[in-house]
Amino acid sequence: MTSLRKLGRSDLEVFPLVLGGNVFGWTADEADSFAVLDAYTAAGGNFVDTADSYTAWIEGNKGGESETVIGKWLRSRGNRSDVVIATKVSQHPEYPGLSAANIKAAADASLTRLGTDYIDLYYPHFDKEEVPVEEIVGALDDLVRAGKVRHIAASNISPERLQASLDFSDREGLARYVAIQPHYNLVSRDTYEGELRDVAERGGLSALPYFALAAGFLTGKYRPGTSVESARAGRAAQYLASERGLRVLTALDEVAQAHDAPVATVALAWLAARPTVTAPIASARTVDQLPALLAVAELELTDTEIAKLTEASA
């Protein structure tokens, strides 16, 4: 049985792989989404990440499609109390920004789509620096006190704004961020490492990295001279043009061969071993894509292997 990990200073205990919900209602239809969610939870997974804006970027969608799919699945399975649900506010076309009023209205809309009366972890999706951190944290605290949100977290925020938010919470005795969701992976390290990670570490926050597989590049399926049919192929293929991307692939291949493990599992295992990281986020369009992701819970890299990957990605 895979051990669950404590999320920051909260009372939440989570599986070491967060299932990303960005594909639900996009590249995974409702039936495929249900199948993926069933397989993930059957394997011991208990942490699903989404946002109110998923998947507003698709023509004909208006945002909230992912939450709606997850809500239908929760109701049909009757397992709400067994699953940690994280969602986010600020990017939905009808609920843009982080004013106090918008945060509260967007939370109510998310609760309706999710078919639940509480959100386990609620994030401002993208920080809005024109809004004082006091207003944002105050609104989030109101949601916690109302029982609509259990814990709060930060995403896409500067080190300065994150520190100011933590300081305000501590000073006023308000709800405090327990986690941070940074863009972080083997080919994107400066998006988290450095001052932002330092603030998170000092504050006792758990990191839950998104783009953990670099839009699929770190699965190993993108190689020089190959073509992959995927909605994210353009973004993933750009890493092939860099020397670092090729170095990382070589190192991943070597470590994966030593463990007889998928490349994606090794990439996630490196991330899971980094300071502050509790669980990387990765999504699966089909059940067949899940085993390589779930295997991160069992794969433990040696110090030498971690060092090899760290050096290759420098």
C-alpha cells in the first residue's frame, strides 16, 4: 500500500501523484474521464486537481467543463469524502480576477459544478498584482470560515507576493497557504528553484508541480525525427531544439533502463525527490497512460541517479 504524504501544515494526506483534470472535457470525453478517474482511485490515488477555467480555451466551451465531469463522477461513485479535490479561481471567462467578490462568486459556481458543499484545496490560479494580498487572503479566509473551503494554496505567484500573503495570514490569524503549485520539471527548473522555493520551504508549503512532464516531452515519446499526434505536440517538441532537452532525454533513458521503468516514471520520480515537492501533477487521457504515472509512488532513485538527472538538466 502506497504511503500517503502530508500536505504542508494541513490535515490532508495525499497520494504522491496528483491526477490533473485539465484533459477532462478536452482530449478526454466523459466516458474516458470516468475510466481514468476510476483507475486512478482503484490504484490508491486520492488527489484530483482542476480549475474553473478548464476547458474554456476550446471552441464551444465556456469553462467549468472539467469540474462538471469530476462532479458527475463523484456523484455517480458516491466517494466524495475519499477524494481530495483542488480547484482554482481567476481565469474563468465569467469570473475573471481576484477581487473578494469574484473569489466568493467563483467558489460558489465551482461548488455547484462539482456537486459538493466543500473544496479541499482552493487556489488563486494566477496572481493579480493589482489586487492587495490582504483582499485575496481575506476572501479566502471567509470561504474557509464558511466551511466552503478546507485549505488554501498559491499558484503562479511571485516570491514577494507569496511571502507577503504568508506574513499577512500569520499576523492576522487568517487561513494560510499550505501548498504552492509551480511550473516545474526537468527542463524548467528556474520557474521554481531559487527565491520562490526558498519562500515555500521557509513557510512549510508543499509543492505540487504542474507541467511535471513538460507537456509530454518527458514521457520520452518526442525524439529527433519523430512526429507525435497530440494537442500539445508543438509545445513538447520545442524542447528537442535545445541541448539541455537532448541531455535530459539521454540521462532519462539511462536511468529508466537501469530500473526497467518508463521514462515518464523516472522524470516524475526525480521531481518527487526535490526539496519541498510532495506530489507532481500529471494528467492521462486514457487508462493506458496511467501506469507510468502511478509508478512514481513506488520508484525510488539512488542519489547517483538523481545527481545525474540534476546535472543533465542544469
